[in-house]
Amino acid sequence: GGQPRNVQPFSDEDASIETMSHCSGFSDPASFTEDGPEVDEEATQEDLEYKLKGFIDLTLDKSAKTRQAALESLKNAFSSKILYEFIMERRMTLTDSIERCIKKGKSDEQCAAAGLAALLCVQLGSGIESEEIFKTLGPVLKKIVCDGTASIQARQACATCLGICCFIVTDDITELYSTMECLEIIFTKAYQRDRDTNSVSGTHNTVLHISALLAWTLLLTICPMNEVKKKIEMHLYKLPSLLSCDDVNMRIAAGETLALLFELARETDTDFFYEDMELLTEKLRALATDGNKHRAKVDKRKQRSVFRDVLRAVEERDFPTETVKFGPERMYIDCWVKKQTYDTFKEILGSGMQYHLQSNEFLRNVFELGPPVMLDAATLKTMKISRFERHLYNSAAFKARTKARSKCRDKRADVGEFF
């Protein structure tokens, strides 16, 4: 067992440089699947694992910059590859490193460590191993979330991580309720801020309130029906106040949560009636057609798109089905619960979401996709488009799209031909 080829051993002197150089190697999951000559997969896996072992060691480095770079490298690798066996052997070491970085690190390091903790549970799925990790990290995450002296970014990352990890480890119902209460304490402050217009710290804390609200909403989707009813009664009449928030992301988060609550309320009670329906639909319609000049065009476009769907959900009980393609498979997002779950995991996995939908058994169970589809190398090769063919296809599609848009924008075009 000599050292894997093409990998230099780590040393104290060049640890930071080594980390930075390898970190870029995991910046894009596509780097693992680039077109090119066939390589020895076993040797490549050995090289990857050797680098990952180095990164795990570097999470204990004296330099905060080195620790953070190592955490980011591990995050990139975990989001773009399935490393179940590798992680299983080192889960306690990783948990200890994450705990230490969250407790003693500064803001950026805490954010990276919280992100890695979430990915660790995503990799291991729902089982005893994830439960052990959550038992260790759960109290630490809650402490940071509720710590007013910690940075907003760290609290925000820990709130998201807390929601995802608790969602994965769902066996203990008391822990689920306890975590939801912790998140409620945070985002319900946004209700108070709405009443207190002179609150200066409100806008500063908005990003934290958004993360706490979205994490809480994710956990609500796995609550028993009697608990769902309690939460709906508690929040359904208070949430509309957040639609007047100055922050577009808070307005969108509140709108999507409202749509989800209405969906759950109608599932639990077919005769569900909302007293202030007329006032609420007026608010939603105003946001779906918002034309305020003082708001950025991008924000308005994004907001109008979301609130058109929210208005349809509240008024007509309708959801515009989305299709997610990954490999040879398709997944249909046909309800707000599924959309909320998909958006949360996409946020943490980024461009690795499609890969995990194909290969991660836990995620496939969540979205009821069944066991991973096993395809042999020959089938995969026939399905794969070469880089040149992909370029030609994209180029043709771009030209067709430009031509169509130009035609639509031309005021002289005959309106009748579009019907």
C-alpha cells in the first residue's frame, strides 16, 4: 500500500497552499464528469479519498483560514459525490471537527461547519448514525441560533442546518417539537417588528428570520396532523403581516409559507374556512402585479412570478406542476409541500442536487422515487451527448429563442398570427 499516485503528502508548512489548490478541484461537480479519455476509477477514488482525509485533518489546523478552506472543500465533495462508506468510517471524527469549528470559530467558519453538518446527515440518511450526529450537534446549533451575540450569518446557517438535520432524523417526536419551538422563537420576532415600525435591528435580522421560517416550514411538513392544526391556528392569521416587509425575500418566504399552510389546512379539514380571505387575496394580488418604481426590476419580476402561484393556491387550490429532470428520470413537483422540500435540499446541495436525486437513497425515499436506477456503462455512454453536440444544440436553441423574442417584441408584427 504505497501512496496514491499524483498526490503530494500534506505537511505543516504548505498545509494552507495544499488546501487552497485542492479546494478548487471540488468547486464544480461537473469536474468529475468531464468528457475525456477513460480513467482508472479505482485509482481516482483512492486519490479523492486521500485528499478528503487530508481535509479532515486540516479542520483541526491552527489557522482559521486553513480550517475554513478545508470545510469548504469537504462541502463541495459531499455535495457532488456519494461517499457513504468513507463517511461512515469517519463520522465521529467529522462530528467532533464540526462541533469544534461551530463552538470556537468565527462567522465564516461557523457557516461552513453548519453547511457541512447538514451534508453529513444528507449523505448518511435517516438512521442511527445521523441520530448520533444530531444528538451531538443539535444542542450546539440551537445555542448559536438563540445567541444574540453570535453573527447573523452564523445563526442563519445554523437555523437552516438545524431544520435539515431534524427533518432527516425524525424518530424522536419530542425533539421535532423542541426544534420547531426554537425556530419559532426566532421568526415570530418578525411579527413583533412589523408592529414596532421604529425597530432599527429589524432589517439586520431579516435574513435570520427568513431562514428560521423556512426551516420551520420544512419541519411542519412531517408533523402529525393534530400538531399541524395547532400550528396553522397559531400562525395563519399572523403570517400575512410579513407580506408588507421591505425585504423581497421575506415577502416571498411568507407568501410560499402561506400557500403551504392553506394546502395543509385543506388536507386536514375539507370544510376549512379562512375569515379574512378577501383582504388576503387583495394583498396577494397587489404583490402579484406590483409595479412600484422604487423596487428593483429583478425583485419585482421574481416577486410577481411567485405571488401569481401563491394567489392561485389560496384562491383556486391550484399548483403549477414543475418537472425536474435528472439523468434518464423525471420528477414532478405537484404540491407546495414537495416544492418546499425540494427547494430546501437544492439550497444545500446546489448543482449536486441532480446527482443526489439519482444516487442518494435517502433523497429518493423522500421524493418517493424508488431505489436508484442501475444503468450499465454502455447504456450511460449512449445516453451521454458529446460536448460538441451539446454546444450545437444550445446554440440552435439560443438562436430560435432570440428569433421568437424579437418577433414578439416587434410592434409591427401581426397580432393575429399568435392565436
